[in-house]
Amino acid sequence: MAGRATPATALLTRQKVAHTVHEYDHDPRHASYGLEAAQALGVPPERVFKTLLAEVDRSLVVGIVPVAAQLDLKALATAVGGKRARMAEIGAAERATGYVAGGISPLGQRKRLRTVLDDSASALDTLYCSAGRRGLEVELAPADLTRLLDATLAPIAVFD
């Protein structure tokens, strides 16, 4: 992985957090980056989390939910003490995080943003999230992710 490190993997290494990096061939025609990752890695979609950015009362907030779920914007706003939330513009998300959409990692972002992790993560031994580029996932303990991000755990996912 040397030379192919991302800010996310560099942070995990620097913080001496146990993690495993998983790489797969990204298909640009695939409709869902997260579901593609779950299928390519042979992992249940409930264990693969996507990183979404929303604007809550005009401030960017990160919501991390399983790829099999949708982000509940009202619940996200409530979790951070806000009133209104809407999905952030892709350009704003990319500028704030330093990552490209479809490869936004919750770790190693350019700006430190308030972060909420769906509480379903607490039932897992490990979860997968983007390692900072399409086709690259990192597996780590939810408690480590929560600690590194100073994240709030809250029910922010809506499962179909």
C-alpha cells in the first residue's frame, strides 16, 4: 500500500489503529459505489457504510450509514441539535473533504466536520467504509471509527 496511501489510510497508520485495506476493481458503470463494494468484497451490505455530507442549518455535517439504507436527514439534524438538513452539493462535499464523490472517506478529511455514525454500527465487530478512493475500502472496529472522528452515534439510517 505504500505509495498508494490515502489521507484515510495514513491517519489510521499514524494513529496505530488496527485496520485492513481491501481493494477491488471499480466499475464506473455501477450505479451504487457502496453496493458495488459490498458485492465485490463479498460482504453483507449492512457492514459496508457510505459517507454522505449534508448541510444542517448551513453547516456541513457528515452522516455515515449502511449502503443498504438511506440517510434520514431529519434524524441527522436532530442528532447535531439542528433544525433543517438537506444533502450537500457534490462540489461542496468534495471541497470540504478533499475526496472525490464515490470515494469520500469519513477519515482524513480536509476539514474537521461534525460526524454522526448510524447506531447500527455498534452491533458489528468491524465495518467497512471508503478508504479515500473508488475501489478502496477499509475495515475497522466501529469503536475506533467513532473515536477517531469524535462521532456521535445515533439512529440516522432508514432501511427499505
